[in-house]
Amino acid sequence: MSWQEVALGDCFTIKHGWAFKSQYFGDSGEHIVLTPGNFYEPGGFRSRPGKDRFYTIEPPDDFVLRPGDLVIAMTEQGEGLLGSSALIPEDGSYLHNQRIGLIENLDERKLIKWFLYRLFNTPQVRGQIQATASGTKVRHTAPKRIYKIKVAIPPVSIQRKISDILSAYDDLIENNRRRIALLEEAARLLYREWFVHFRFPGHEHVKIIDGLPEGWEPRTLVELAEVVMGQSPKSQYYNEAGDGLPFHQGVTDYGFRFVSHRIYSTAVTKLAEAGDILVSVRAPVGRINITRDKIVLGRGLAAVRSRTEHQSFLLYALKNRFYSEDIIGTGAIYAATNKKELEGQILIEPHKVVLAEFEEQARDIDQIIENLTTQNEKLAQARNLLLPRLMNGEIAV
């Protein structure tokens, strides 16, 4: 059977979300308010522990999403997110927010859900969504515009085969993501056990003096680490062609742990070296990431590196210190901090034996996380190369 051209509006409808009231947002609760930030740019659901906002009162029943629901980002909250689709996961309870479209009344005689999920994430469909979007600073789409998009689709039997091939990649990526999250949590809990609750190896035989184990000292960040504050080059030196070094202005390209590169600079101002911890110093203050490459630092970031090569300890100490955004910093419109305030942050330096033991354990965890991240990047690259070729029939299945 041949592929047939259809208008998306002949296959499903899109339901707008509810305008949940921000005064009822909180840090805990039963229901998470879904936003475009819960989408990965290439497609897929993104959990954001510590950043998701909960709804603290009972929500309308009609806007509680079910596991397996297919949703689409109707607003470009972040670069490339407009039109990204995701499937609601089994774990957690999510609310259908106003900037999200929910696919309903899908005619699976024409188009199955898993194939449609992939279809939204192809350059063909994304391009049509972008081309018809409205808005200048923040771009939006609407159901009626999506309904007019035309695509060629194969018979349902072929749709299922294509979905199965691509799902194999997604399953591997998701398994690695879960492992990364568990490893990260294990390292953070180990840090808290040893350096917050003081239940480190041999703690039974160590005296507590002035609130700290004997031999431990409070230190300023600048005593423990070198801090480089960013300084942005002029905009004429920016490019997306890969010329020069990767440039990072702030948290735009922050990942779960590592930054991704999108903008480059041929002019060099302040630099971060590979392995440096990146701390956001402007709107919001205190987000943490790591760079795996030498990068040019913009004014929204600072690079931090241990003076004693205890980079893993420093990473978890900073994550524990900046457990929430904007703990430090001032500003009428948005928070920002300066070098003096950042360098003056107080951290605890443990006895060198305990420090060395933690660093060894945490470094091993961090290396596994980096390896899994690299695996996921390669899997995603392979999947993204296959996606358009499978979806347009270039590769037969």
C-alpha cells in the first residue's frame, strides 16, 4: 500500500489547557503543573526534579492528564520547543496547563498515537508549525494552524513498525536517564550524610567542637576554589556555525548536568576549562552545570574549579548550598550576584582523610554519569538521523 497525504485536522482534535493560578503553585503536592519546560527540544517528556511546580489546591478533573496522553508545546518557552511533543509518563500526576495542547479524538484507523508523536518531532512538521506561528518575542501556535498541516503517512501496519524501531532507541535513552538520576541522587545523599549530618566513616570517634567535627573548618568559596566571572564578547562575534569556542551567556543551554553547545564566539573574553563547574549568577542565581569543553563565559555565568583537585566534592557542596534558586543575589527586576558575594559563600572543608575518601567515591559516580550521558548523546544522534528517513519512507521497513 502507498503512503497517503492527509491534513492533520482530519485525524484528531487539540484541547487547550487550563490557566492554573500561580498563587496556588508550591514546592510540593500531588499534581505537577505541566509547562513547555517539561519537553525536550527533539521531543519527549522531561522531568525536572526540584524545578517542577506543584498545584496546592484540587484541580479541575478535566485537566488532570492520564499516563500515555500525547501533548504538544503550543508556546516556544525555550529555543526550538514550539511543536515538541511528549507522552505523559506513568509515574507522577500532571496537569494540563494553558500553554499545552492535548491530542484528543485520534482516528487510529489513519494515524496511531506513537507514529503521531514521532511525526510532530520531524523537521517537516516542525517547519510548518514554525512557519505559521505568531508572536515576536515568544512564538505561539494554535489548533487551527496545526489542523492545516499536510503530511504523507503510511498504512497503520508500517506506522507500528517504524514506531517500534524508534522506541528501541528511546527506551535505551530513558533507561540511561533513570540511571543518571539515581546516581546523582546517591552522590547527593552521600554528601548530606557525611557533611550535613556528620555520619561519615569513623564519626563515632571524632569530637564535635563549635558545631563541627574536630579538624573541620568553615571556608569561603574563594579559599577552596578559583572563581572566574563571565564577560560577554560583543554580539558581532557570535555565530551558530561552530566558529571559535562554544559561548554560554547563562542557563539557556543547561542540561541535567552538562551544558550543550549552540552558540559560538570567535572573540575570547573569560574562559572556563573542561571540567569546570558553572554557576549561574543572573536570573536565576545558583543553577549548577558542568562544561566538558573549554568555553567562553558570558556575564550570566561563573566558572568554579577546586584548588586541590577535589572537583566532585566541590560540585556536591555547591549543589547542597544552592538547594534553591536565588538564595543569594539582589535586584529589582531579577536576581543577580557579584564576584565578592559568590566568592564569600561559606562551605565546610572536612578533614583531608574524609575529603579524599568522599572524592574517590563521588568521582567514580560522576564518571559513570558522564559515560551514560555520552551514550545517550550518541543514541539520540542515531535516532535523529533515522527519524526523518523512516518518517518520509526513504528507509523501507
